[in-house]
Amino acid sequence: MITFDVWGTLLPIEPAIKTVVEVLHKSLGGRVPFQTVHALVSEERRKMKLARREKHEVVPPISVMLNIQKQLRSRGINASFDVYQVQDAVDEAISRLEVTPYEDAVEAIKVARGEGYRVGVISNVLMWRSRATRKLLEGLGISNLLDLQIYADDIGYVKPAVQIFEAAKTLLLGDVVPDVYLHVGDDFYEDFLGALTASYGAVLVDRRGEYAKKEVIESVPCRAYIVRSLKTLPLVLHEVEACASTPP
């Protein structure tokens, strides 16, 4: 089986963050500069990622909206918007987001399915609820390629927690122990180290070359790979399958 992260791996995250800022900016009636709202959203995202990394906490999107409202009010800004209405507006905007999936990622899913893999996605929630991402993936035609979608707000665990990877395995395969289980994602801590901590294989998608300059690096033999593009996923699959078929 193979699972993929969504944001940053299958879909670019930047258009989604911009959409959140636009919804918040509109809810404030334009009284707050766009860049100020963008800075607040970026800071809340940073704190959310830290909470996931350090405490494995699920931070509900509505809590993020409340924190942003609190930060605005602490600056003397009349942020009287209804957080529930704004959250619904964010979810709706994300579900209709005009975004182009990463071509290499969609092709990688198709390759994995063609090789007989069960394919799923494991995603943390950001500033929109999982229902928005599900609807977006459906509209983009990606849902039809997946056997499973599991999100942090569905199950109460976040990457890098072992439980969310275990839940994906159970939902996809039941009690069957897979010869190969790879998780593919762009976040070093949540995706890469998370999967390795759960004793599964990991593929880090390093499109910007932060961790590797070569197209493929085997950082842990038979278990962990860093790739610049998912066009090289067939090579990784070949390697891990060869390892799985070799007697210990």
C-alpha cells in the first residue's frame, strides 16, 4: 500500500493560503491591510505546525479562526466577524479552489495503482475542514484514483503520530501486513519522520532541493528515500519491492 499527503504533495499549498487570507480580508470589510491579514494567517499556520510536531495535537480550524480574531482585537482592530460563518466561507472557497495538481503526483498515483497498490491519502487539517479538501479532490478527479482518504479531524490524530498511519493501514488492509507500505509527503517531520517512526517506508518529496540535490537519494536502505520529483517513484517502488522479496 502507498499513502500520499495532500497539501504540498498532491496540491500546491500557496493558492489555498491566499484564499484563506482573501476570505478573512473580506470579512473585515477591507479595514485591515491584506498583508497584515496574511502575516497573521502565516503565524497561526506556523504555530499549528509546531503543535502538531511537538504535541501531536489536532488543532481544529475553528480554533485558528478564533486565535486570529483574538490577535486582531489585541491590536485594537474591531474584528467582529462571526467565526463560524467565516469558517464556512473558507471551506466553501477551498472546495472550489482553482488549482492545478502537481502533474508528477497524479501520475505517481496512477503508476502505483497500475502496479497493484492500494492507494490512499493521509492529511492533517489546516485552516479549513477536511470536507473542503474532500470536495476539492472530487472536483479535480483525484478522488476516483483513491481507495481511502483519512484526515486528522476525522480520526483525532495528526501526522507525525503513529496512530494515523496505523489507522490508514487498518482501513485499507484490515489485519493484512503489507509487504510494502510507503508514505509520500513533502514535510520532513510530519510525513517523512512520521512514517519512519511508525516503522513504515517514507518518501520525502523535496521539490525545492532543501535536503537533496540528486534526483533520488536512499537515506535509509530499503526504507527511506528523498526525491526531487515523483516521476522517480517507479524507481523507488522497484527498490523497495526488491528489498521485500529478498529473504532476511
